[in-house]
Amino acid sequence: MTPHEQQEINRRRDRLLASIALTSGIGLVLALPFALRAGAEFFLPLTAALVIAIALVPFLEWLERRSVPSALAALVALVVFLVVANTALVLIVVPATDWFRILPERLPHIQANLAPVIDFYSQAQRFVDETVQMLASGPVAAAQTAAVEAPRSLLQLAAMSAPSAIIQMVFAALIIYFFLAGWTRLRRRTINSRGSFDGALAVARVIQNVVDATSAYVITIATINLCLGAAVAGALWLIGMPAPMMWGGIVALLNFIPYFGPMLAAVLLGLGGLMVFDDVWVALLPAAIQVGFHLVEANVITPTVLGRRLTMNPLLILVSLAFWGWVWGTPGALLAVPLLIILQTVISAAGTPDIAGFLFEQGTLTSSPRRENDDNEESGVTEG
């Protein structure tokens, strides 16, 4: 076998291996979202627990530097997180349950407040009603009625879903505890397993960057959102809005979702104002307060506090929100930005993959023999 034939065989082999690797990678990327969505009962609490645990690592290390054993430090960090999370949920969920319970009773009040707007759009509403009535009496409605089964009772649904939710919460809490308890040993073992000093240094840098970026974002944004919720709650208390702490908690929680969260908070506050106040302009004042505070927070406070170190591309944020929101719904939207930060940190530390170089570098594509002969002749002429 001549050297030229051996070179041609090597190039064909490299091209085949590159094609197999590329096809496998594309298949994995396409299948991963559907696997995550189908296995949400496992992957969602696991991912949320890992993100929370990474955010708690600085607090764990602070305790370990004060001679607290790793197991006890992990338990303290977990207990502190659970206390804070449960306190926030109690402040939000308990009053919100009462508001949703009385919502059907307040619908006439809301309709009375919106009477001028409803009268203004009465012609359009009549057209919509007639169109819906015509469609409801057609064959499409009959097909939908036959296809959709009668929903089960809420009590039966709660009885079926509650054990699953409890199991997921316990699973997430155990993941957080064991991750934090073994964090120091895991990091040391991962670094020591590298074969060279440069490899160990690179791994240590990646781990530290992921922890620093994730914890800094989560803690900083949580502090900013808490202050925003407290400011909105104080303003709502001044205008006489019932349950201002609940509304402040809703604003703080939804503000973790960029772009869409503040808009949803404004809609909910507008609905809440229409349920309470008699004048439509006073009823819209809570939403206006939330929008005003959000504009100050988004354009002044957050850029000043975070600076350029944690600045992200808005397009990447929107894509991450759309992706994780589609995969896991609202919890996925809450996790979208921390997961994007982790991914960006790992890529920036490990290096951005060069897809074009992978596809078109020498050895992955086969050139024609005529082209090679022409190149060799040109090289010989040049040398001569």
C-alpha cells in the first residue's frame, strides 16, 4: 500500500468518525429536551436541588472555615434554606389562597369597575360572542366535546398529586444535603484525579468560577428582589391595599423570571386592585406602582449592583426562558437564568467549541486526487 493510499484511508476514516460523532451529538441534543420533559418528576427536583446547593456552597465553606464539620455545616445550610423558603411560601400562599377563593364573588365588582372599557368595546364583544356561538354550534365543538373526558374532582387530584410532590421535596432536600456534605471531598477528589498540574488547576478554576458566578447571581438577585418586594409592599400598604406582604412576595418571586415575571406581576396587581377599589384609576394604581419600581430596579439598581461581570446577552436569556419554560413550565423559567450562568461559565472556562473547525478542518473532508497533484506540482515549481 502506497503512502498516498494510506493517507486517503486515514482521511476517510476521520471523516466517518467525525460524521458519527456529529450525528450522535445532534441526536443527543434533539432528544435531551424530550427526555427532560418526560422525566420531569426526576430531573426537575434534581436540577433545582443542584442549583440551590451550588448557591449554598459559599455559606457552607464559611461554616467549615469556622471548624464546623462538613455534615453539620451541610445540615445547618439546608435548615436555613428551608426556613427561609417556607417562611416566604407561607407569606405568599396562605393569603393568595383566600384571594383566589373570593375571586368568583368579586367578578361583578371587577366588571363594574371595567364598565366604561366594556361599553367602549361592546360592538367588538358582540361580534366575538356571535362568532363563538356560531363555532360552538358547529361540528368542531361536537368533536372536541366527544374527545375531552370529564375532569376529575380537585380533591381526588390533590390526593393523587400530593404524595408525588412530597416525595420530590424530600428527594430534593436529600440531594442538597448530601451534595453539601460531600462537597469538599468531591472537589478535592476531582482535582486530584487530574494527571497533570495544569489539568488540576483548570478543573479547580472551572469549579470555583461556577460556584462564584451561580452563588453571586442567586444571592444578589434574591436580595434585590426582596428589597423590591418590600418597597412594593410598603407602597401598597400606604394606599390601603389589603395583604401588602403577599403582593410584595408575589412581586419578588415573579421578578426572578426576567421580562415575563414583572409583566405577570403587574397583571395580577391590576386584577387585585379591581377586586378591592371602586374607582378604575385607583384600582390600576397598584400595577402602576409595581411597574414604576420595576423600571428603577431593572435600569438602575440591578445593572449597578451586578455590573458587567454577570451581564448576559438578552437573546440568550429569552432562548433559555423559552426552552426551560417549555420543558418544565414555571419552575423551569425560574431555573433558566442560573442554568444559563452555569453553562456560560463552564464554556468560558473550557473554551468555546469551534463547530466550523470541527466540520471543515483538514482530515474531515476528502479532497480529490487531481487537486492534490496540482498542489504538489505547484509546490515543486515554487521550490525550483
